[in-house]
Amino acid sequence: SIKIHTVGGTSYDDLKQLRLVQIPTISNPEPITIASLCVKRNIIFGTRVHVQNTSKGGFVHLCLPLLRKGLEEASIEGDQPQGLAALNGLCAYVHHAIHREGFSPAMDQLKLEAAVMGDDDDDDGGDNDHDHDVEEDNEKQILLEAIQSVATQIPRSGHDVVGLGTYTDARRGWTTLAKEYATIRATPHDDDHGDGTGTRLGHDHERERPIIDGESQLFQRVGATFVNIEYIGEENPKYWMDAGGAMARFFFL
């Protein structure tokens, strides 16, 4: 049988980890943690699946019981529960979108804006208007180049590393792409096996949309509302390489 165990402090302010555990049996004498999530005050985060190739279902399906228990813990003092969703796989999603027209409406729009550079050069406006147009066009091209650099982790021309300047130049467009990625909804058909972080990037050719099975989709499955995109600190370089540092905040209304 399977039960939910709580590890950590007992007060509202304490960090707690809820674990979905398979109880020991004769054939499996050791308890097995199948999935887990964290709760601190009214914030739910850090959802993971620990056992791969389980017959219990995909990421969203597996973690739903944990989320429902987490919502009870997060609302025990009357505060509105919130979720902070990791966007694992966002860089892979953006990289795919760069090379596949129609995969991401947000990326298609960014590429369109960068492609129309110079279309107004023949206008009769004054020099100031022309200079403004050239500056705006350059900014759009820099934005697109920075986004591609973050997604591929390949430094831009003239740069040695994908550093803070690249992330800063990409920020406006990256936030738009992160919002699109975070608000893709899973369906029961999408509850497939993930990679532990909940990311399963693919493409449904029949429905013409990407398939994402992650923490954002888990939160939306119980009616959570997307609020905004936030960026974590630089203490986790691997996450910056995987998601450009972006996370999605949700409110459970």
C-alpha cells in the first residue's frame, strides 16, 4: 500500500517535505519514496518523482495526492496557498521552438519582430526618428540572439561565456516564453512518465501542441491560477542552464 509521510518540523513556519511512500512488503522489505513535495508556510514547491518507470502513472497523476495534502498544510493558518513551479526543460523547449515554426506562438512573434528590422528606413521622418528606429531594431535583434544563447548555452558572438549580461538581455523575451511554457495545460492523455523533475517535452502531431508534464501542469490540474514569472538566485547554476532561472508563481484560489 501507499501512504503519505511528513518529514520535518511540525509548526506552520517550518519546512516540511511530504513523501508518497510505498509501505514495505515481503518482496520489498524497504520503504520506497515514490514522490515528494515541499511546503513552507503557505508556499508549495519542489515537487519531484523519485521512482522511474513506475506503473503508478505520470508526474501529474502521481503527485496529485501529495498536492492535495500540501494544500491542507499550506492553508492551515487561513493564508491563501501559493505554488512556486520549477520550469525544468524550458531551455530545451525554447531551443526546439527556435527551429520549429508554429511550435511556440511566443517565439514566432519574437522572430517576426526581429525580422522586420529596417522596414521603415524609407520613411520621411527626421533623423531622430530614424535613429530611434535603428536603436529599437538593434534591441530586438540583441533580444533574439540572447534568447538563443540562453537556450543553447552557447555564448553569443564576441562573448566568452553565457553570463549575466546575456541573461539580462534575454529577460523580456524569456519571461514571455516562460509564461507560455508554464501555462500549457496537461490533460489525462499527457500523464506519461517524466524524468523526475516532471518535464516531458514532446509534440502531439494530432493536436499540434507541445506536451509538457511538470509542476505547472500539476498546479493547474487543481485549478491554480498563473500569477507571474520570477527568477531565483544564482546559487543553482544547473537550473539556470535548464530553465534560464525562471520559475512560475501560482495562486490556489
